[in-house]
Amino acid sequence: MTEAVLDRPAPGDKTAGGDAAPRRRDRRATLLELSGVSVSFDGFRAINNLSFQIGEPELRAVIGPNGAGKTTFMDIVTGKTRPDTGRVTWGERNVSLLKMSESRIAREGIGRKFQKPTVFEAQTVRENLAMALRNPRGPLDVLLHRKSAAGARRIEEVAHEIGLAEHLPRIAGELSHGQKQWLEIGMLLAQDPRLLLVDEPAAGMTPAEREHTTDLLKRLAERHAVVVVEHDMEFVRRLDCKVTVLHEGSVLAEGSLDHVTANPQVIEVYLGR
Amino acid sequence: MIRSLVRDTPSIPWFLGILAAFCLGVTLLSEATGTGALSTSFVKTLGKTLCLCLVAIAMDVVWGYCGILSLGHMAFFGLGGYAIGMWLMYARTEIIVAESLASATIPPTPQEVEDAIATQIFGVVGSNEFPWLWAFADSFVLQLAMVVLVPGLLALVFGWLAFRSRVTGVYLSILTQAMTLALSLYLFQNDSGLRGNNGLSGLQNLPGLGAVPQSVVSITFFWASALALAAGYLLFAWVVSGKMGSVIRGIRDDEARVRFLGYHVEGFKLFVFTLTAIVAGLAGALYYPQAGIINPAEIAPIASIYLAVWVAIGGRGRLYGAAIGAAFVSLLSSWFTGGGAPDIDLGIYEIRWTDWWLVLLGLSFVLVTLYAPKGIGGLVDLIAERRAPRRTGDVGPDAGALRKTEAAE
Amino acid sequence: MCRALILLIISALVGLAAPRADAQSGTLQDILQTHAGEVADPGRRTVGPLMEDLAGSGLPGVARFLERWSDKQVVRNTGDGLFYYGTEDGDGYALADIATDEPAGRAAADAIEEIRPNGGVRRVIAGALVQFQLSDPDRAARVAALDAIARRPAADQLEPLRASIPDEPDPALRARKDRLANLLTARFGADTETRIAAIERLSDAIDLETRAGLSQILSAERGVAVNLPADANVARVLEIGSDLSEADAYSQLVEADLAPPPVTNAGIREALAGAMAGGRVGGVPRADLSDPAARTRAYAALAEAGTVPPLVTPEDRAVAVADHVFYELYNEPDPAVTDAASAALAEVEARVGRHQVLDLGLDAISLASIYFLAAIGLAITFGVMGVINMAHGEFIMIGAYTAYVVQTIVPNYTLSLVVALPLAFAVAFGAGVALERLVIRHLYHRPLETLLATFGISIALQQLAKNIFGTQARPLTAPGWLDGAWVLNDVVAISNIRIAIFALALVFLAVLLLILKRTRLGLEVRAVTQNPGMAGSMGIDPGRINMLTFGLGSGIAGVAGVAIGLYAQVTSEMGANYIVQSFMTVVVGGVGNVWGTLAGATLIGGLQKGIEWFNPSNTLAAQTYMILFIILFIQIRPKGIVALKGRAAGD
């Protein structure tokens, strides 16, 4: 029933067929735009007149020293933090995200992977993925939810993608740190958002896993908007995408990695202290 | 559906089987239907205990599964009792009044009958008029609806206010405790319309069934309580299994993460809070006709805290644990406080259990929290493990207590 | 007549300042002998010169003589012709000297002539006596006289009172005499102008006597008539519905014999029951009588037959009420006076209202002090450790019982209090540290479990206290210097104990701020509050900080217990009575902040007193509404008044 429509194949998933999504996917249509956003905590300006936009599909890396406001930026987009001033608009009809609750924003199609893997450790890998699966989210929908073959297939696919197919019945808390990272990425995939906010995906991964992550992110970016926050320059270089440098809550430079690393201000910020 | 429910919650056949065997046993030993080895008052105690098990299961869902330590569910329980008690008291008084007025020279007008009932019921608080609260007291069906509506609406409004402002954790517990306190203080007033601290009494006398002996009434209520408990167990097993269970346990463990997955956390909490409040109200409506009397002290915050104690001792996060805890502690408590336990003479000091039981309960509760967070239910794990060793490791006291043996989407 | 006589006396008494030499002819007996005829058979008109001389003599025994004379205890011994105080003693009289009240032998009954002043004379005597009492050298006697006048003001007290004012040495009493004289003038003054002037002078008062006096001038009685009386001083006309219900109005008509008494439903039933014959009454069968309309029909039939009074229908009643006017009439006939009095009373009431607000403010502050003391320990432990201690109330109880035990050992109340305060702190501190080490330490990061475990401790401790000290309340007696109250006027007063508790709260506020802001411990506590992980990595031992913090919080609870025990009683449940309010204080104020707790305590204390003021009879309702308010308050400020902001606040 509804699942057949909603349960679309993962974008970039080679095993799946074509793009069945009913959405418009103009090249480079602006999906998310922040303009003039500021927020301060107890007088400290975490974000200062930040403007940022990303199209769909696009891969973007956000870098910056500690305290540059990377996490706060994600908090603002996902609705966890309300900015003091500025606008955050979303989608083709430029709706404002500022009035929406976190869960509403997530349902609009913004998914987030946290820096520290936050999976439901007391539940199995399968339950974790099932919870993230794109389905109606209301309490009654959930209560009356029936398992479907399509849903089970989708979970298998995602699990295969993240290399946890063998581990579906295991309790998530028993997984290794890297596996939890993958599970969290898998939950993001299962959620099937339009915009993926990925915070330090490669932390705690082996080189092989990093490569896998890079490939995955690049493939995802063929159909989705993906924002990757990362410290590891090598990882960013391999992503091979436009880079935004944040410093003291606003954009310091934007462009290719080579371009921004040649910027004297960026060098100053990264190496000057 | 049933099959997957049983697969998700393997305790269902066990629980229902043991409950059925217990009911049969009590029926065979009761005064009305069996040998009479169990006194009517003990059958009533057992029936009441089943109601307490039901409210404990509801508490376990809201606390053990959804992570909301509500200190208000005994208030919902009491409200259910008040709602049904109003009808019981009204209808019975109506019969008495009708009898006494029937012999008068002039047959009474409806107004006179109502005034006489009001005087009879509210004489103790110096009033002779029906408060607006009693507008539906003459209708069994409407009062039965109140059993569901009053706790349900209160939980809905309170929960909406509390969850909306993102009050969580101990804050929420304190807020629910405050709500409970406010309610009991309100009911303690004589002009609350519910007879102040006199409460409602004589509830064990069912209107129109004056000829039926209490022994029959008691075993009937016992069975009704058992059926309600079984139905409640199935209902909650269904709620906490499958995807709903997954989401509400997710809310307990990491509310923000569930929110970022797109679930409206407040809606889920409100659903669980209200549903359990309604079940608590129903349990109360079955409990108080067996207890015979309800007064505001039954609603005081301490009662709700004891409810949490039962669930904790029985083992949170497993429905049968809550039921075991409620039955075990409440029966033990009445054994000790009722003077059933033999006093211990230490020579210099005699330990009278009526005095020392609460000290023992308090301390053993601390010990359970510290050293046996799985509660009595943890014993079941030990047995199950001996029979079929787990393949997977433990994930800490809390998470471990909540694990499901067989989970599948 | 009487008034003229009193004026005469007064003029004599005014002369007290310059005693007339000619009247000073020796002893009291001498004076009485001079006017022996008037003493033995006093007449209202003739007694004047005697009173004049008595008043002018300045002798100490005059007041006593006047009292006894009036009480018919003065006798004349026909043997020696002297006056004595005599009491009947068997068949004779025991005599006492008229000047000294020393026993002066006995006399046979036939030798004694009893003296019985008549009512008129006694009134004259009483007037003079008041004057004596008002000028009595003993202050207590003067106060008693003033009290007596205030209790039962009468016209003839005015002049003596006024006369006694210039010689009053005590300024406070003099002010009171002034006020009372004004009050008497206002009520009994000679003419309208004097009275209005006196009333206007009263309008800046606040005391109960003045308020009572003014309302007495304004006392009114209800009346009913077809037309409003023309020449009466009408207080107000009562509107049916708003001032007076129709039923009350009708019963007033019945009382005034202006309308027939209504037949009650019970009356109808009795009448019908009485007239029941052969299963019918008034032509209506018995079975139909459960219908009110049928009853009316049956009764109407009886009324037509003349056996019962006719039914007064609601329409009849409405017409009767509408045909009359209901009003209140002042007992005071002069409208100018009542107008002035009501204006003055309004002014006084407004002032009383303002002072009541002030008094309420003081009450609220003292309640807030108690909540602050009870809650601050909780706030500290909650803020620093994220731990809700349900046994906090039992630490309050421990402190109070400690003070009780100290008091049973140290009999001196002041000394025992001095010993009890630090000891209560120490005992509760120790209990707190023990609880932290044995239980709470193992439950960090599991706040709900801590809540429940400490609840277990709480019920165990409560029951333990019951087992040791019994269930009855134990008194904690305050030392004498804490009894009594600081009284500003009749409206504003606050007991010394509450002032002491306020001071205690201030001291603890200062000490806590000092510890938190100025000491190494405070720095570490703040560090742990804000970021335990970081503090730990910087070499602060969070375990030690937690232990000390918990001890400190518990210790303050112990001191709060002593304070609460002083004005309430010490029971095993006293802590439980404060725990919810303490939680509310912490929640409303904001976690982990001394100022937040202060703000929360002030808000809760003020709110509770405020609600009680609106609904003074019902403290239960006050608490109910307060909790409802707090639930709503949380909606507006979920993190309390003083909230930690930013990322440190956590989620």
C-alpha cells in the first residue's frame, strides 16, 4: 500500500532500478538557504550573520577550526537551536524552517548523522533501521503498522550497503564503534532524506571503511544534497567537492579545496595559532 | 497478528496460563463457588491485587518502556474509582431513599427524592444539594464513560502541557507529583463536591443486588479483575511490541534522536501517557467496589510512588515483572502490616513488624535499585539463561533489562 | 442635669493641677463627715459638692471609696457615726477602715446602716470613677480604664477622658486618649459640627478601635415599606437580585407582616397528608401526588374549601416584592454625620488595605525564607549533581529532632538553640555524606533511579523516626526573647521567630554566596556544575565535590529543620510536608543557582500568601491553585526564572 510508493530504492544504490521519485530534480535548484543567521549563547556569538546555500543534488564539505560553529549550524538547520535573527528557507516553495519542530523538519526530508554515533543501543540493528524507514510517523500509524515484505527487503538492502547484513538480529549496543557509525549512516539511508547532514562520518573508521564512506557519500550526492562536516583534510580532498570554510560563526571562504587552502585568511585561521 | 504478538512477547502464554490457573484455584477454594478455604475478604484482597497488577503494568509501560516516571498514575486510578463510586453511591442511596419514602402518606415527587438522596450523601459535609460534578451520577453508562474520560482527559491536558514544554526526566516526575498533590488537596476540601476527606463509602454494596451475598460478589469481581488484567496484558504487549515498542523505547533511551528521525515525540508520549491513564482509571473502577471505600488519601502522591516501587521491585521494562512486583509487594505489605508476620524478640528489643515493615521495605527498595535493577523479573532471565544460554553479551543493567529475546521487523 | 453635673465635676478635677487649699481638710473620713448627709443618703442633685471635695482632695483612697460606695459596700456605724467598708459576716459586719482598708473590728447588725446609692447617683459616681482611673498613677490601671471605655463607649465618658489628657505623662497613652476622645466626640458630640470635625480627625487612623467606632456610627438596620421613608437617614436602597434575593426579600415582607407567609413544599405535603381521605385528597388520587402539578391542584382545592391558607404562587411573591421598597436605615439620624463617617471609614479602610498588603508582604517574606532554607540544599544537590533527593525532607526532620533532643538535655532554651543549630547542621551533614557514599554514588547518571532510591531512604527514615520518637508531635520551645512579635500597628505585625528565620535565611544566603564565589571549594563546585567531565580532567575530584556538596545541602536542610521546628511542631512527617514546596521552589527558580532558588522561594511564598489572602478560609484550595499556577508557569519558562543558558544547559 503506501509503503510501495514511499519505500523507494536508495538513491545511488546500484542494485535498485531507476529513480521512481515524484519530486522535481532540477539540476542545482537551491534546496536549503540560510541568510543572515545569527545566534548567541550568553553573549557568545556562535553563529554570526551566516549565509549558506546548497542545491539538489550537491555534495558540500564544511570545514573549520573548533568552535567555528559547524555543529551549531547543523543544530539550526535541524531545528534544535532557534536563531536570534535570519532566515532559513527550504525546498522549491521556499518554506521557512524556523517555525517547524525538529520532527517536522526531519519529515520534510532533512536527515542528520551525529558526530558521536547515536543509535538505539538497546534495540537490534533491524529495529534501528526499521524505525528510520520512510513510513508514516504518527502514533496511530506506528501502532497499526504491519510489517511488509517490501520493508523487510529495503532493510536488507540498506544493511547490505552498510555491511551489517549479518548483524541484523544483534543488539546495536554490542556493535563496535565503526559498526555503530555505519548503522547510523544506514539509518540515514533508510530515512531517505533530500538533504543529508553528516557530521564527521569517518571518525573511528579504518582506511578501507573511509574509502567506502567516501564512495557512498559521492554516490548519494548524485541525487541528494549532502553536507559533510569533517576535520580530516585528506577525507575532504577525496570527496572532491565544493568546500565552505566556517570561522567564528560565518563563512570565511568557499570554493574548491585547492582554492580555499590557498586563501591566506584560511591559512591564518588554521595555522596561525 | 496473534502469532507475531506471541513471538514478540513470549511471556504472553505463560502469563495468561498462570493467571488462568490461579483464577481456577481461587474459584475452587472460595466460599461461593468452592470449598470455602479462602475467606470472602481474602478473595477480595486477591481481586484488588489483580487490579493493582493491572495499574502496575500500565505504569511499567509509561515508565519502563517510555521512560516517563509518572508519579500520577495512582491519581488516575483513584479518579476511576471516584467515577464509578459516584454511581454506586447514588444508585444505592436512591434505593434506600425510595424505600423509606414509599411508606409516606404522600408519594414523593422526583425533586423530593433527589433532595433526600443529596441530604443522605452530602449531610456529612453540611450540604444538601448535588454539586455539578454529580450531574451524571444517576446513569451507570455515563459514569462508566467518566471512568475512561476523566483520567483520560486529565492525562491528555496535563501531558499536552508538560510534554509540549519539553519537561522531561526528574522535572516531569516532580510535575506529575505536583499534579497528584493538587488533586488530592482539592478532593480533601469539603466543598470539592466529593465529600472531602470522608470520601465515598459503602461501594461494596451493589445497587439492586442487595440479596446477592458478598461471597458471590467477591468472586465475580475477582474474575472481572482477572479478565481486565489479561486484556490489559494483551493490549500493552501489543503496544510495546513491534514498531510502536521500538519507537517508545527509543524515546526512553534518546528522545532527541527519535525526534531527528521525524517522529513527533510529544505525540507518542501523550499517547502512551493517556492510554495508560485510562487503563489505570479502569483498574481503579474495578478496585474500589472491592475495597468498599475511597477517600482522597488514596490519591496522595505517596500512593503513586509506591506504584513505582512495585514496578521497580518487580522489574521494569517487562510487563510480567510489574505484575509480579505489584502482587508480591502489596500482599507482603498487608501480611506485615496486618500483623501476620511473627515479631522477633531480640531480648533487649522486640521487633514488631507493624512498626518496622516500612523501614524494611524502604531499605530493601534501595538495595534492589542498587544491586538488582532488573528486580524480581531478573530471576526469570537467570532461569531462561540456564536453559538456553544467550549468544549475545550484556549491554548494561538498564538496557539489558529491556532487551527482547526475539525481535524482528 | 447629669451632663451639667459632670461638667461641674470636671471643672473641679481640672483644678487638680492647683489643689485648692480649703478642701484639704485632712483625711477621707473628715471629708465624708463634712458631707455626712450626702454620703448616707445621696441624691443625684445634691451629691455635687461632695464629689467636688473628694476629687479635689487628691487622697489615695478616693477611687476605692467611690467604687465601693457604688457597689453598696460602704456602711455607717451608728455607734460612732463613722463610715466603714462593711461586709456581712454571720449576724454582724466585718468593718474596714475607710482610708486604708485595714480591718477595723466588727459591729452588730443593728448598729450598721447600709448605704444604697440609687441608679442616678451610681452613674455620677461611675463618671467620677473613670476620671480617677484615667488619672491613676499606675499605667496598667489607666490602660484598663481605656480598654473599658473602648469596649463599651458611652457619652458620659467623654468629658472625664478629655479632662485626663493634659496630665497624661505617657505619650503613647496620651495619643490613645486623644484618639478615644475623638471617637467619643464623633459618636456623642454635642452638635453636628463638632462631631464631623472629630470624624474628620479620625480619618487618618488605622486602629481597630477607630474602625469599630466608625462602623458603629454607620450601623444600619434593614427596613421595608411601600414608599421610602421621607425624613429618615437612608443608608441605601436594596436592589432585588443583586443586593437581596427575592426569597429573602419576601421573607422580610412576611416578617414585617406585609405579606402572607409562603407555603413551603413540606407544608403542602403535610397539609395534603392531613387531609387525605379514602385515598384521595382535594379530588386528586394519592398515586398522582408524586407529580408537583397534581399536588398544587390538590392543595388549591383544599384552599378553596378554606381548610388551609391559600397558596402563595411565585407570581404573588414577585408582585408583593415589586410593590415594596427595601432599604437600610442608619441608626444615626444626622445624614451629615453618616456621610462624613462613611468618607472617613473609606479612607481608613483604604489605609488598612495598604497596610494589609504590607503585612502580607512581611508574611510572604517569612514564608519565602522558610522555603528558601528548605529548598536551597535541594537546589545545590540538584544543580551540582543532577540528583533529586527525595529524602531531603527527612534531613529537615533530622535537624528538628536533633534540636528536640538537645532541648531535652540542655534546659536553657537560648543555650540549647545555640548548641542545636550547629549540631543539627553536623548531624544532617553526616547523614547526607553517608547517603551519598552508600547509595547515590552508585547511581550517577541514573537520575530516576536516584529519585526512587532516595524515596526508599525517605520512607525508612520516616518510619524510623516514628519508632524512636513516637507518632505524637514533639514541641520545640523557642527561648523567651523569640516570643512575642514586632507590632507596627493593629494591622502590621510579625512574630519574632519569623524575623529570626528571615535573618537565618539571609545568613545562609550570604554564607553560600561566599562559599560559592570566594572559596576554592566553591570554584570546584561551580566547575563540576558546569562541566563535570572537564572539571574531572583538570584534577578536581568530582567524587569529593559531590560528597561535600551533598553534605552541605543536607546540613542546611538540618538547620532549616530547627527553624521550622521552632514555629511548627516536630513530627516524623514534617519533612514530607515541605518536600513538594521545596521541589516547586527549585523548579520555578531554575536549577543549580542560589539566586534562582531565592527568586523561586519568593515567588512561591508570595503566591501562596497572595492566594490565601483572596481565599483566606481555604489553605487547601490555595495550595491547589498554587500548584496549578506552577504547572502553567513551567509552560512559559520551562527552565525556571533564572535559567542556565546556552549549550551548557544541556538537553
